[in-house]
Amino acid sequence: MKRIAVVPGSFDPVTLGHLDVIERAAHIFDELHVLVVHNPGKTALLPVAQRVSLIEKSVTDAKLAGDIRVTSWSVGLLVDYCTEVGASVLVKGVRSQVDVAYETPMAIVNRNLAGVETVFMLPDPAHAHVSSSLVRQVASLGGDVGPYVPNAVAEFLQKPRG
Ligand code: PNS
């Protein structure tokens, strides 16, 4: 049986930390769905479709191995998507105890809702300080986000948008 996992997140925008987790997870699972989910608790910078396209480009540019599919989900629960595609595992990158504390209740609720397990993955410590919110802030103030995001994202954020 195929081992199918989902890496969910806001990805607003995708960072090198996310890409690292995607690469590691793609080595473990037969099929990996990178799923952009709108988080109503956050003010978005990029439209969901743009986030999907930047992840697709970043995965292609980095030549990541494995069966990696990028899409979005806007109706219902995250576990509904898992059921729809036959995924039994969610993969979440955790950089610190703060991330573990934030992710733990969601992991338990997702398991209770649909028996979907969550695997916490440690990214490369080189990316431990990188977050999308930090990238959004640096980009909005005109700083260089190049060290934190894939090239496709840096190019996109540095392009003037009206
Ligand atoms: O990158 P983020 O913002 O930390 O990702 C959070 C996300 C989108 C994965 C989280 O908000 C989520 O799981 N949303 C789906 C809604 C849902 O299913 N909620 C109930 C179980 S937690």
C-alpha cells in the first residue's frame, strides 16, 4: 500500500525551512501532498494560488526527488482532504518547543477526528530561525529575503507589485 502524507501550512510564502521539510518527507513517503491552507488567524500577504505556484516552482528548481504534489484546500477540515486523497499522515516541521506547543493540540484533534497521525520533523538547524512572518516583515520593509527563501520567492517578492 502507498504511504501518502500531507504537509499542510499557510506557506505565505514558502521558505527554505519549509522546502527542507518537504525534501526530507518526500524521501520517507511514496506520495507527498504539499497543501496550502488558508489560516483565518493570519493576515495573508499572497493569494493562495500564488503560494501554490511559488511552491511548485521552488520544488522544480530545487529538483527535489519523489512524488510531490502541490495544491490548496479551502473547504472543510484538513483531515477531509487527507481522507479524500487517502493520506494517513500529516508532516509538520517543528523548529522549537514553541512550535511543538502550537502543533500538539492540532495533532491530537486531527487524530481524534479521523485517525490521521502527525509526524513532527526537525528541519536543518540552519533554518531554525526562519519563518514566513519574518520574511513578510523583512520584504515589506525592503530588506533582502534571499537568505531565507527559494530564489523563485525572492524574485517574486522583490518585483514591484501594484
Ligand atoms: O503554516 P500554518 O499557518 O502554521 O498552518 C496552520 C494550518 C493551516 C495547517 C492549520 O491552521 C490547519 O490545520 N487548518 C485547517 C483547519 C482544520 O482542519 N482545523 C481543525 C483541526 S486543527
